[in-house]
Amino acid sequence: MQKIQMSLASDYVYYKTGFIPQDKLISVVNKLTDYYKLDLPNYERSKLHQANIATTVVHFFCPDDNTIMFILMGRAGANGSMGGLFFEREKYADSRVKANRIKFHCYEALQIQKQEIPDTPIKADLSWTWQLTKAEILRLKHDFSIANRHGNLLKIKQLCYGLRHIIGFHGVRRQYFELRTHYEKEFIRINKKPLSDICFLPEKIGFVKRRSEDNPQTLNDILKTRHSL
């Protein structure tokens, strides 16, 4: 998820997703790399971008043992050029449009004003983060209300445990406060005692540390494999 966030921050806002069977991975990577020059180092992509040439990156995920999910992300040239095979060949979406936000499990990527992030200059522009989808927020509130109404303390403890371990991107940390407040108010309304009597919810969850843009565990490893075959 951090890799997608970093690509979005570098203006790779157009994307297409798909799935690849494990046994087809190398052949698909070969094809994508030949089409979109995915094996270029970052500094080469930057040169192309400054020359107003569109560039492309890819990220891979393994949702199960049989398939690999990929997200192919395109960036227009520095002066807005959308020429190139990605924009010509692919049916892509714009992640800046609310209806087209990139979703991964129960999270979605979106832009927020950097002023909303502590210690950021007021004049700073937009920044990318992840947050829980609206559907996931509603589900968590609904599940807690049902468990609370029926006195299902085990389910309540499970929901609190899950809430403590959601991924601490900036957008998610704001939602954590909203959900924690909802849980605490709902519990005391029904049970006439604080939620802290049965489970612990910290005031804040930890934040996600920024990682390097180098990604040796994804495409680079696959490319090494394909060159050795």
C-alpha cells in the first residue's frame, strides 16, 4: 500500500488493475516490461517525465496462492502529454475521481490537504493517504451495535482488537478516533459502564513509517528471475 501511495504522490494517478495466474507471471511480466519499460530505474523515468513523455510503473500483490494482483499506474509527461502505450492501449481510470479511488481490501486511497497533517506548512499542496472505505466504517459500527445490543462481549472484544490493529495511515488514524468514540458511547449507553472495563482502546494508533522507494521484493526480483531463465 505504501508503494501505491508513493506512486500516487509522484503523479502516477492513472491506473488499471488485473489478476495473473501464478504460472503465467513471468510471461505477463515480460510482455508488460517490453510494452512499458517497467525495468527503467527511477532516474531514467524522471528524465522521460521531464521530456514530457508518459511513464508507467507496476505493483504486485498476492491475494492467494494461485493468483497475483497487479496495478499498472501511468503518469503523464511534465507538460501533460498523455502519449504512449499505456494511454493508448489500456482502459484506465483516474484515481483522483472519487468514484475511481484505488481500493485495496477495505482501504481506499485519496488526496487530503497537507494542512490537515501536523507540522506541515499551511501553503503545502495536496498529499495522498489511505483511509477505510465508507462501507467498512458503516460495517464496523453496525457490527459493534449488534454485538452490544445482544451482550456479546466476545464479539465486542474482537472488534476492539481489530480496531487497535488497523493500518495507521494518516486518514485511518482520524477514522480510528471516530470509531473509538462511537464504540465507547454505544457501550456506556447500553451497559452503564465504560468500555475500558472489558477492553483497552488507546487514544491513538501508531503511524506508518515511510519506506524507501526501492522495491526489491516486487518487480526487480521478478525481472531477475526472467533474465535467468
